[in-house]
Amino acid sequence: MGLIKKLILISFSISMMMSSYIMFFWNTYEPYSIGIFFRVYSYVGIIGMLFWEVMNEAKLSKYLASSLILLALLELYTLYDIKLEQDAFHIIVRIVRMMISITALYLLNEEDREYVFKCFFRIFVLACLPSVVYYYLGATAERIPHSILQSTISGKVAKKEFYYHYPLGLLMHTSAGLIRISGIFDEPGYVGTTLALLYACTRKSNNRIWDILSIIIGITTLSLAYFLLMFVFFIVDSLAQNKINKKMSIILVLTFLVIAFVVLLNVETTNPYISFVQSKFFTDEGSLIKNNRESQTFANAYENFWNSGGYKVLIGNGNGATTLNPLMTGSSSIKCLFYDYGILGSLLYLGFFIHLMISMKPARQAWGFVTVFFLSIYQRPYVLNFMYISVFYCGISTIIYHNMSRKV
């Protein structure tokens, strides 16, 4: 692989990162010029990738046309009753950017997709490392110049959550008074979820140092999603290998984890971090298990929506309806999809990713990753963006590539 091609693929990987909600894009972050620079860079990276592929006569995938049609239908569906204030120009730019991004992805060969995924994995880890350093420095980190950065999400502001903004890293101050790492992103849970997905694709590669770093960062996020997704991945992945010794290992590990889990939830402690973990499982009434992705007002509003029946249940309340409903703000689960897009829109939404999966023809080695990806949608349902689509598509391709390499 030539140097120019490597630089283009790395630039494409950085563009993947720029499609996520990093701190440079927040309206509370200054200077604004940095955010503008990264937005422009993301477009240049994607368009440059597509231009390179066209110039080098990249092979067209037979699934490209059907994927673009499905994506266009989905985008049009989400626009039929849009609730968020967006001008036509930004909507058109977003749709065109998504179409170009998907085209560029499909034109990549398997080796290039594996390289893009590897680069993105390392870039993501590097983006989180400064926060981990500041976190483990503890009180010493207070001597490093930093400022207070407010969230752009009203729910976090209402709960008095904010960020300590250090050079190239954030530490989130939660409503419970805990300090959690969030890299350059808005949520520790987002970091944990993404790291679990990335690890599920790279575990069998030769990236041991990067895998270890990702595990350290994932554990430090205190993200329940990270631990649950990693747990499910190891179970599904081991079963998919169809090896008796691995199944016995699963039984032993499960037994140990259940015992440790019961002890952890029943121990009395004044440690705020252990109490935080316990609060993730117990409801206010003391029963197990707590759904911390939904508030009670959210659950009530969704139940009223579902019980109302009619065409709203079928086609939804419109794009952004959940955000504008004061009873549902601050919560996030797959129910948000059904509330916004209804049954038809949600099936179309999930169907797009199923179509991507079918186009890849993943072997059983990818079952673990595919399982945890769709499970992650339960708590973070809005995955129709370039970063998530690229991770899903390039992730499966990476697993296939490594599997084929071992057979050679």
C-alpha cells in the first residue's frame, strides 16, 4: 500500500471521528473556528476518498444501488414530519454527505476497509487517553490549566452536570458528584459503548497493545453498557466457535461473575463509585433490575403513546418529537425510535443495517460483534450516522479479513 493511499485512508478514518458529537462542535466550546475546521476536514476526507476511488476505477459493489435506495427512502421518511428546526440547505447537505459516505465505503476493498477500521480504532483510543491520564492523576490534575465546559444538552445542564476541560480531554462531573472520563465526547457511556464495539472486531488481530489500552479506558468509563456488551460478546463469540473447552470456560466465568455480582450489589459501602454501580441496578423501591435509560415520566409518556393506537403508532410523531416532548427528554432507548418514526419507520431504520449485514455475508466469527451492535441500539438508538455505519460495515469486513488471513 502506497504512502498517498495510506494518508487518504487515514484521513477517511479521521472523518469518521468527525461525524460523532465531539466537544469541538458544541456551541459552548471556544474558539468556534476549531469546530469549523474539523467540519470542513470531515467533508474533505470523505470526498477525497471517493475521488481517489473513482480515479483508480474501484470495483462497484452489486449492493451499492440497493443500499443507496434504502438510505434515500429512510432519509425521506424521517423528513415527512420533521420537528426539529433545520433549514433546507443543511438537510440537503446532510443527505448528500451520507450518500457520498456510503458510496465511498462500498467502493473500498476488504483490505482497505480493514485498514480504515484499524486506523479509526487507534484514533478513538488516542482521543480518550488524555482523559484517562487526567483521571488517574487525581488531585494532581487540578494543577494543570483547565476550565469549565458546559454541556449543550439541557438535561445535563438541569442536573448540574458539567465538564472539566483539560488540554485534549474532558472529565465529566456527574450529578452524583463523581468524576468520569469522556475523552473528547459528551458521554462516558458513549465512549464505553463504542470501545466495546471496536474491541469485538479487533480481538483476534495483532493489536494487543491497543486492545489493552481500550480495555483500560472502557473500565475507567464506569459504563454499564461497556461491561454488559463485553460480557455478551465473549459469550456469543465463544459459542460461535463451537469449541467444548470454551463452553466450559464460559460456565466457570459465568459462575464467578454471578457470585461477584451478588456480593457487589449487597455490600454496604461509603465508596461513591461502588454506590454508583449499585444505583445502576436497583430501582428506588429496591428491586432489581433498574432501567437507567428511561425516567418514569418517559415510561408513562411512551405507554400513553403506545396505548393510543392509530396511525401515529404506525408512522410515528415525526423526527425529533422525542426531543421536543418535555416528559421524554433526558432518556434514551429504542423506544425513542418507535415514538419518532413509528413501527414502519423503525423497521426501515433497522432494516438498513440488516441489509448492510446481508451484503457482507458474515461468517460465524462475526456473530458476537453483530449481536452486541444491535444490542447497543437499545440504549443508543440513533445510529444512522457515518461513524456508526462505518464501524458496522468496516467492522464486519475486518473480522472477515482476519479470518481469511488465518486460513492462508
